[in-house]
Amino acid sequence: MRDILKSFLITDPWGQMTQLASRLGLVALPLNETFKGAALRRHRAAHVAHADTPQTDLAQYVKEALAIAIGFDTLLSRSLGCIRTHDQNYLAGRTPISSTSIKIRSIRNAGAVWKEFIEGRRKAVKVETDLSPLLTAARTRAISANDLLVQFGKRGEVVLWECN
């Protein structure tokens, strides 16, 4: 994954993915370390007959795997967008892709309502009792602002993400 992202002018790919995941509240540790740890746990579970993987480890790995997927997808999508629009600064290597240039728009449940937030703002952009119209409007706003959109479920789990 590191080599793929580096080929798209993303410096420190694991660090960039970790920063995005941290801003989303998904992980605190570097994702490359959690990836290595998960691979070791998987190997042990597959090849050591008496290995026991606690359910909490499995649940945490799902969260970490989603964090890796969101980071990889978002950084790669941003790079492909620069290629698609013929961004000369990016193509010449003057403007590498960075997680700090990616604004996060999120949808979260707050009891009886759903709220749309933009990273860095305390107040919700929009509040709805029904998720469907909020998601549709948030998607439109995310596309026009070139934001990463992440929807969290009622228990705080990632339900979907979209990036342009």
C-alpha cells in the first residue's frame, strides 16, 4: 500500500492515513503498526492450533481495517482527481497530496436526530430527524466542496464513506 500511494506523490502514506483516521476518531496508534499487528494475529490464528483471538481484538481490527481503507481510498481518490483535472502543480510534483488538505464532513446520530458536521466547526451544518434527506444533501455539499464524507451509525461505527 505504501508503494502504491508513493507512486501517486503521497509522502509518508502510512502517516497520512493515520492522520485522517485520527481526525475521524478511529485510531490513536500508527496504522502501519496496527496493520503489522493484525497480520501477526491472523497468522497466529491460522497456524497455531491453540491460539485464541479475543473478540475485542477482532472488533478493534475491523475498526482499524476501515481506517486503513478510508485513508487509502481518500488519498488515492484525491490524487486521481488531480490527474483527472490536469492539476499542473500536482503533475509536476510541486504539490504532493497531504491529509491536511482533505476536509472531513461527517454525519452523526445525536439521539432522535442526525447531524451533519464539517471538521473544525462545533455547530452542525444541518440537523434532520430523517437520515435520508440529510445524507442526500450532505453528499451534494461534499461533492461540491471536494470533501471526504463519512457517515457514522447510531453506535458510532463507520457506515459509509465517499470521497471525490
